[in-house]
Amino acid sequence: MSDEDEKVVLRAEEVLPVDGSEDVSHLLRVASLPGMPDDAEALAEEDDENAEYLPSDATEWVVTVEFEGSPRLNPHQVTEEFDQAWREKYGGLLTYGRDAKTGLWSFAISSDGPKAVTSLKFAWCDVREPEDAEGPAPTAALYAARLAEVQKKVSRFGRARVTANLTPEEAELRTNEHQALKERLDGAVVVKLVAPEGPGFEGRDVWDVMLCLGLEWGDMDCFHWINDTSFGDDFLFSVETSTEPGYFLPEEIAAGTVLVEDLVFVYSIPRSPAPVAVFDAMLGAIDYVKGRLGGEVRDADGETLDIDATRRSIEAIDAELRESGFLPGAPDTLRLF
């Protein structure tokens, strides 16, 4: 747990209970989910001093730079060449370097990154994030310009061989394919438990049922089923609310001022390590909450949830992802979605 995460938890513990009134956490056990890794593989990855961090050839356009004589380069001086103005013109990228000391690849700039590097990799993701929508269109001409610009930038550090994992034309084609795949399959499961008519769900009651289920309050001031394996998203599902502000502040819950109209259970299908199994487990959790607090189970549009149709939709997305070479929850899938 990071220092920041610990501060968030302590903030809640100062004003609210840390244990639920009962323990029904058996309803949400990661090890019981079909399709999850076995116990040995499900443990969180431990730090490995020999681990390398590299871009993915499957989802990123990667330009590799090898210098004659393997000079020792200052990674800060390298990244300074690709400033904000350059990134706005040619698109944001990640920079990797081969550590001159260990010979291992890692992010060129990080708190514990290499002090000197001998080779470089520059990576652009195939799919642009929404905030990059106004940036340059990923055409073959742009990829060719990026390649020429990288060659120009790195030439100041010495004679270099610059190669890419795809030609500009191949990169444009794959980018368009992956963008279409993301737009078609980037689905989320959203199930609402709508409070009975009246004041709504009281904050302290919500807090208690979430603790009873073993959910953790934290990131974005919402509740989460933590994925403590090394596969898939950090959270198997999260619980928020459509009632403003959309999240749960422990200080306000403790003061008795929180009343919400609904509880919204949500997760990403492509980022889930077991999309169908998580849905079934989530339904079990919702059934428990409904038994405790009342309410009606609805879909994202506020209509009565059609469980079978929703499960079929999840299964269809899961199957198409696999057919496209993107296993739900796998590292390359997380990069794309």
C-alpha cells in the first residue's frame, strides 16, 4: 500500500467502523472465480531485480534506437528533446532505455530509473485516449514523420540505427483496426440497485453492507472489490452512485448527511480477468445488499435488469476479444482498453 493509499484509509478509519456488522466476504472470493489463475499464479507479482519493462509490439508502434559504440546517455537529456510542443505535433509517447549498468530495459525516466542508458525505445499506443482526440490523426504520413523526427533527434547523441516494428503503412492499418475494436468492444457492465421510494439509502447502512461484503473504500472515494492477483484490472468491480457527487465521503457519512438514490455496481469487460464470473459474483453481492437495504435491481438505463441477456452480451464480447487475440484482463488488453 502506498503512503497516499494509507492516508486515504486512515482518513476513513478516524470517523467510521473498520469492520462490518457481519462477515459475508465468502460471496466475493477471487479464488472461486472460474477462469482466474490458480493459487500459485494468483499471488501478486513480487519485485524482481531482473525484471524488464518494455513496450508491447502487439499494441504499440515501437521505434528502437541502437547507437554505434553503445555510448552512455543521460536519459533526461534524451527526453528533453521530445518536449511538449513536439508531443502535441507528433503525439504522446513513452520512452524506454537500456540501463548501462544492468543491461536491462526500463522506463527511461522514473524515480528508480537508470542513470545512464545505451539504447532507446519510443512507443506510441495504437489507440488514442479521449483526451488526445484533438491530436494528430494516426496516418501513415504521421508514422513516417515520427520515424524521421526520431532519427533527427537522436543523431545529436551519435550514429544510430533506427528501426520500427511496423512500416508506416502497416502501423496505420493496425491502428485503425485496433481503434475500431476498442470502439466496438469497450463495454462496461453497469447494474443499479435503486433505493425504495423515500429518503434513499442511508450512508452508514451503505458503509456497513460494503464492509460486510469485504469491499474496500478508497480510490475515487468509492467501494471496490480488490483484485489481489497479478492479472486484470486493480478492481474486479466498483460501487458508486448516481446521486451527487457520485461518491462517498466518510466524513459526511459519519455526520449522517448522506442519502443516495442508488448504488451503481460497475466494471470493464475487457479489463476483467473473468468477465462472466465477475458478473455472477456481482449479482450475488447485489442480492445480499438488496436483502439488507431493499430496492430494485435495474440496468444502466433504469429498466428491470435482464440477467440472461446481459450475460449473453458479456459472453459475446469476451468471445470476440479472444478471437481478436486479446484475452480479457491480459496485459496487452489492458494497454488497449
